Amino acid sequence: MWDISSPVFVKGRHWGAFRAGFSMKKTEKAISSLRNKLILIMGFLLLIMVIVIDRVTAVMMKPLLALHDGVEKVAKGDLSFHQTDVSEDEVGDLAKAFNRMTEDLKVYIKNLRKATAEKERIESELNIAREIQLSILPKIFPPFLGMPGLDLFAVLKSAREVGGDLYDFFAMDDEHFCFVIGDVSGKGVPASLFMAVTKTLFKATALKDTPPEVVLERVNAELSAGNEKAMFVTAFFAILNTRTGVVEFSNGGHNLPVIIRKDGSVQYLPRTGGMVVGAMEGMKFEHGTLTLAPGDRFFLYTDGVTEAMDQNKILFSDERLLRELRLLAGLPVKEVLNRLLAMLEDYSKGEQSDDITMMLLEYQGQK
């Protein structure tokens, strides 16, 4: 039997340990070599994957980049871009949609330019019409026309380029001074044409010794004949005897004028009968008379004054008009109207809904 304490046994044990250590080192070296090979293989595969992904991405991004360039061109106003490289996928659908949008924009811009040119043409014609309309209204103040003892001023501000309000004044003879104010139904070009015809008819029918109600009846007969559009005008026509201060008048459905006495008292003219002018044939109108003393004033206006609205849709009102005229009674006629107009503009904050026309006549008597 072997003695485990013998040198041979000890030596054998050392040899076994040596062999085991050598085998372990070989294994570790093999594992390290395999690991290095795996790392190289993985690195190579990763490189190939990066290259493949880069190529695939480049192929996929090419139409998107082209589309991006097209968007930038369109954003700068260049609508000549058209995507030609269109694939059969979601990117291709996007490119097709972008092409359709570009073509639609071209059509829209073409139509917009055409509409803008048409609008500019219409605006130019309306401005010319406005100039023509204003040119037929008297603008020389005061309009003495050889008649001493009168002061008069008038203003007209249309809500649109052209409107349907009118005013006029002229001498019937050396002692009789005619003045009229009117408001045509509707707005715009039709109302402006009807206004021009109405003004012309008043001047043509106001002949010497013709009472004011007869003038309204004749104008009504002319306007109502063949009036298929059923347009009409509210009108107040008066004749002032500059020697006596007597005013003869007839009201065709118009707002009641205001009498401003020299002492500052104000009141609306008493109501007389009378329908609107031009609506129906054969209408009759009433005759009215009042006397102005030297220093008295006669204020006429259209409903754009009393029906001016503020931001809360509250009307300027008849009562406020009387109050403001009472406060402004001592000022010159021109300043009274200019202040009233500025007041109305401030009241409505520039949102004028209807034409505004005012006329103020002061009778000064014989001098």
C-alpha cells in the first residue's frame, strides 16, 4: 500500500494539479479567441446593417426630401413644383396629395386675381359714380343767389360708396327760395340712380306759383309710372318767401324737420298728412305753412341721424337730436352741422349703418 506521505504520492499530486492548470489556460484561451471572433463577426454584421439601413433610408427619404424642397418652394410662392418620383406607398400618396394641392392653389390664385381685378374695376366705377352723384348736389355755401337774408349749410355722408339721400335748394324767383331733402328706399347703385332722377324732377316741376303739395304730386306721378321695382323716396319740400319769412311746405312721409327759434327753443314741425313719394300713382299731399322770424332756423335731416346706433344698438333718438340742437343753437349754421356729424360718428364708432344728410337754413330777414 502506498503511504500518502511518501514523496511519490506528493509528486503525483503536483503533476495532476499542473495538468489541470494547463488545461484551464487552454480553455480560457480558446474562449477568449472565440469571443474575439464573435466580436469581429458582430461588428461586421453591425457594419453591414448600418450600410443596409443607410441605403434603405436614403431610398425611402429621397421622395420625402424632394417633397420637403417642394414645400419650401410653394411656401415662397413658387407653384411650379410637381413631384414626379411617386411611389406606391404612403409617401407616394402624400406626394400625390401635395401635387393636387399645388394645382388647386394655382386655380384658386388665378380665380382670386380675376375676382380682385373685377372688384377693383367695380370699386373704380363706384368711385366715379360717387363723384358724379356728389357733383349734382349744390356745394356753394351760403347760396345767396342774389337773395340777401339767408344762411344755409348742408352735409351728406353715404354709408356706402353711393347712397340714396338727396338735398337741393334753388331760387324759384327773386323772392321764393325752394329747398328739399329726401331719402330713397334701399342703398347702393339703384338708390343712387333713383336719387338722381328724383332730384332732377323736383327742380323741373318746382315752377313759379306752384304750391309745394302740387310739386310732390307731380314728382310722385313721374316716379310711380312704370316703377316695377316699387322704389320710393321720403321727401320734404318747402318754399320760403324771403321777404315775409313765410314757409309753405308739403311732407311726403319724411322725418319731421325741427324749428329752432332765435331764443334757442326747439320743436318738431307739426305733422301733416302725406305718403311716401313714388310708391303709388294718384297720391295727394297736404299743404302746411309756418312763419320764420329773423334769426329763426329750419333744420332738415334724414333718418340716418336719429337712427344712428351705438355698439349696444341704442338709437341716437329724436329726443337727443332736440337736446343737441338746443345746446348748439347759438353757433354758426356750418359749425352746428359739423359738430352734429362728428357727434354721430363718435356715437356709432365709425359703423355707419345708413346715409346721413342734414340741412340747416337760417332766415335773417330783409337787410
